[in-house]
Amino acid sequence: MKGKFPVEKFEKVRTPFYYYDTDLLRQTLSAINSETGKYNDFYVHYAIKANANPKVLKIISQSGLGADCVSGGEIQRCLETGFSPKKIVYAGVGKADWEINLGLDKNIFCFNVESVAELEVINELAAKKGKVARVCFRINPDVGAHTNAKITTGLAENKFGIAMRDMEPAIAEAARMENIKFVGLHFHIGSQILDMGDFSALCNRINNILDELDKKHIKVENINVGGGLGIDYQHPNRMPIPDFEAYFSTYARHLKLRPGQKLHFELGRSVVGQMGSLITRCLYVKQGTAKQFAIVDAGMSDLIRPALYQAYHKIENITSDEPLSTYDVVGPICESSDVFAKAIDINKTHRGDLLAIRSAGAYGEIMASQYNCRKLPEGYITEDLVENE
Ligand code: LLP
């Protein structure tokens, strides 16, 4: 066994595949639960878009977390893997009728509504079923986050949410609708956020909004601040469990919750990011004119983050102990962006060596495609490999 990886067990599995370290996942979940346990009325809904592997979801649902869904497919997956519908929140700018009907049939906790047009459709569909839909409004807070432009969501220019000036008319509209119950406000400013100042900026914005609503005697039962806590991609071993203490205490200190108000979070990446690695085998080492390439059997179809966001994932050769050498690590896909890393130093690599592409538990397997008619990668949890013995 090299490092934390059961390399001998990996040798028996067809590559490429995702490996999920369930010890780390369980430790991460218990860190979340012990931090939120310090506060009254803090509720975490795991953002299942980050990783919807059923075995991973079962472990998360068993820990007691709720789920944040963005599609009917995600709601179905959550129900199959043990999440209580009472802990499901459902966001998304484009909810189809069948998806809204599914949420109504299953009595989910709430719909995070992103437009008045959507509110009208939910009201109609709920009326047909003789139900009352619980609704939070997703407000675009126009708060920037210091992260990749492709994953900020809370700016005025983004497609998400209802503009602040339209919030009160939307709440008034909801109050007039018979089959709608307004239960709160929802926000999300972006992803891979490491600066707690971004979250306190969101708190300040929410405090102002609540002051305004107080003046109009509008009661807000639930505040949902979305997700966004980042992880350390550079050093996956340094702090594999993100600093949940700093994260939750930022909200506890800065947000002025009203008595009885409940605070909801939608964490994705920080729950599952570090427990996952993409395990791939070196097919060929090629000496180019200017560079040395390690050509591996995983490609951008398996992990698209480097190609799509120029995201950094640390790569380790988990077979070789030889001195370091410099490689571009590339996949077999017919695109020049099919590159996992350029000019990185890893142990001297040979055909057949296994490489671990780290911090790939979030937005990895779930974003895989069949481009070039490739098979989708399998996802194995620690227990799968032990049972295979
Ligand atoms: N809530 C809402 C409304 C969201 O849009 C998202 C992520 C989350 C929660 C969870 O955010 P997290 O805690 O994971 O940061 N594919 C990109 C990330 C896209 C994030 C989309 N929304 C990536 O690979 O970096």
C-alpha cells in the first residue's frame, strides 16, 4: 500500500475508475455534524450535483444530511438512496412540469423558485393536485465571489435568481396565490470559495434584506445561503477535511438571524471533493521534441474540470518510487485540451504505472461523458475493493 491508496487492490480493477475513500467521507460528515451541532437551527443539504454515486449518497443520507437537488433525476436518485423528502430542497432556473409534479407528489421541503413565471406554474400544478407548495425565492444578491468566473452565480449578470428589486413584488404575488406558501429566501454566490470574507459579504447583504422585510412585517422562516466552500486542490493531504469551523462560525457571527429563523446550507464540493481520486494507468511515455508526455487511459471524458475550467488537480504516480521527472499528463481523447497537467514533476513513470488524479470526488464522475464512444468510468468505494478480496 503506497500512501493512502490500496494499490494492490487497484491492480485488479479495470482503469480508469473513481476511487472514493469512505473513511475520509465519514470523517468529513462527522466534522460537519459536530460543527452544525454547535448552533441551533443550522441544517445542511448536500448538493448532490457534486457527486451522485449511489454508494456515496447512501453514506451521506445515513449521516442525516438533507439534499439539494437541481432536477427531477436528482430528486429520484435521492429518494432511492435514503434521503428524506422533508429534507430535500429543489432549485433550478428551468424546472419542467414533470419535475415540479414529482416534487409536489413527494412533498419535498421546498422549491427554490427563480422567477415569477415559474411561481405561476407551480401554483397551477399544485392546485391540480389540491396541494400547497412550499416556496423559497432564490434572490440574486449581486455579491461577487473571488473564484473562477465560470462558477460565480450571485452577480447581477448571472441567469440565476430573482433580482433584489423584484423580491417584494414576488413575495406579494405568492401571498395572493392559494396553492403557494412562502417559506423563505435562498442565495448562492458561487463555488470553490476560500475567502470567508465572501460569505460575510453575503451575510451583510442578507441582513439588509431582512431589515427591509421586517419594516413591511414580512416574516421569513428559512434562510438558505447555498454552498460554495472550497477545498485545497494544491495540497489534498494537508487539510483533507475543509475548515468547517471557520465556515459555519462566519455565518453564526455575521448573519443576524431572527428568533426561530432556520439557516440552511447546500454544501457540495467540500463534502466529497477530497475523498475522491481518478485512478488511471499510464499507457505510453512519449518523448516529444520539447516535452515528455505521460499518456494515460483517462481522458477529459472522465474528468472534464482541467479542460473546462483550467482546474488544477494534483497528480501522483502511486506505483513508482523512482526519482522525479517532468511530464505533461495527457489523455487519449482527440482534443488538444485533453490535458490533465502540464510540466509537472512526478516519480519517473513507465507504461503500466497507476496514477492518482487527486481531489476529484466533486464534479468528477458526475460530469463524465461518453465522448469518443468511451465507457463511463466506474466509481468504487473503499468497501467495494475490500469485498472483492
Ligand atoms: N447550491 C447551488 C444553488 C449551486 O448552484 C451549487 C453549485 C451548490 C449549492 C453547491 O456548491 P459547492 O458547495 O459545491 O460549491 N462544476 C463546477 C462547479 C459548479 C457549481 C454549480 N453550483 C466545478 O467543477 O467546479
